[in-house]
Amino acid sequence: MSEANACGCGRSPTGKCCGWHNLSEEQYAERKAQWEAKQDAKKAAS
């Protein structure tokens, strides 16, 4: 993790720390699904 705010836990979808390392597996799965849905919506809008 040489870059500031880089995330080494492997859970961040962007590579930058977003605090997901503290989530339970269930919470992580929910947040990831929400993030993916948001990304899909952005792609559909463009």
C-alpha cells in the first residue's frame, strides 16, 4: 500500500479504502451488490 488511501484488504471495488474491511461477510455482500447496481445504472445512463 504505497499510495495514500490505498486498500490492501481486497474488498474495495475501486482500490481505495472505503471502510469495507470492517464489514461482516453479509454486510460486504450487500454493499457490493449496491455498488454494482449503481455502476450498472451509470453505464445505462451514458
